[in-house]
Amino acid sequence: MSTTGELRRVTTHRLQEMKQAGEKIAMLTAYDFTMARLIDRAGIDVILVGDSASNIMAGHETTLPITLDQMIYHAASVIRGVRRALVVVDLPFGSYQGNSKEALNSAIRIMKETGAHAVKMEGGSEIEESVRRILSAGIPVMGHLGLTPQSIYKFGTYSVRATEEKEAQKVRSDALLLQELGCFALVLEKVPAALGTEIAQKLTIPVIGIGAGAGVDGQVLVTHDMLGINYEFKPRFLRQYLQLHQTMTEAFKAYIRDVKSGNFPSPSEQY
């Protein structure tokens, strides 16, 4: 809290300070105003407007179908609910791979049309030119290595990545490359804990894990997963803090009963 009584906003510089101080970074996803406001008021450090909205909000099997326009809609909704957290937005599949000019245009649209603070991109050396171009425009970039869901058809599975030394070495070299290019942080997804710890110790930028063990600089989960709303998804790395699907289902059933029985609205709930 600042001396003026205002909340101290989380910035890329603040995340760097947190890493240097050994303070863990907490990150969750949000795709709409209401959820973003609740998460922000709880004190979260970073909110990710993830392309996981493709799965969570639209019901797609993968993250691939979501468009740039749809990501902009979700991100703008989130920004309106946030006062403190750093808001990072995923560049969706097809908006940056293989064409650095298109990548820059996509990132500029997100920053201008949503008010977000940074973008996130999946990949290492394959997207080097796009990362360079976006960073050259002054737009902060968060990297993402390990399991990269936009490449799911290349991998063919959501299983743990980098268990073999060849792939682990690629993750190490890509992590160093992203840092050298100027990325302010890195998400490391579903890799062995020892590798996560090693990379976090080697890098000077924060490494935020999802299924990357406890030795990284912070953690990120999909909010609907950790709340138990999306109850069918139960990987090892997920801790469900609530079974909200049960609570919500019970509430819906109680409402239906009250309406059908004539119990709702009661005299005190009428004008």
C-alpha cells in the first residue's frame, strides 16, 4: 500500500523485484469482468487472459479456434474489473507464428483496444523474429515453454514435456533466448520439477510454473479448474480449492424447486 492510500499496481518491474526478494508470484486466469474483479480484489499479482477461454468459455476441445477479436473482447472485459494486478493477454494461434509483421499488428491491437499490460506467446527460437518485433515496439512479452497447447497437434498429447534430455536442452536454450531477447517473464508448463527449478535458478527473469514444480518463482492455474467449476479436468498439478460445481448445481436445483412450488418469490420479495 502506498503512502497515498492507493493500491500499488503490479508491474513488470514489480515482478522482477519479487523474484529478487524471493517472494512467490501468484497468477490466475480470468476472461470476464466479474471474475477479474473478484480475483483482483483478493490480491492476485498477475491475471492471465488465456486462450484457454477457447476451452472454458466456448467449449472447444483445444485453444486453437479462438480468434484475435475474441481475445480482445475477453481482455477488455477483464481490464474493466482490475485495479491492481498486471494483466497479460495470450496472442492466439495464427496471430503471430511465421509472420513478424502480423505478430506486431496483433500485439498492438491487444494493447490499444483492451488496455492490457503485456502479451504472452508460446514458443522459443521458432518465434524469435516475432518476439523481437513486438519488443521493439515497447510491448512487454511473457514467454511460454514446455507444454505449449497451441502446438498440441504437433505433440499429439498433453503429457509431461522435456523428460528426454534433447527436449530438455531445447527448453533450456529457448528460456535463455527469450530472456536475452527481453521477455520480462516466462511460463513453464508441465515439465519435470528438477528442470523447472534449474531454469528458474539460471534465469534472472521470473519463471511462473504450471505443473513445473515448487522451485520456480510463482504459479499459475486456470481459475475454473482450481475452483472445481471445470470438474472433469484433474491433472496431478491441479489443486482444487473448492468443488464449486457441486455448490452451484445445488443452488440451481433449489431455485428450480422454489419456482415450481411457488415458494419464490415470497411476499417479502415482491413490490
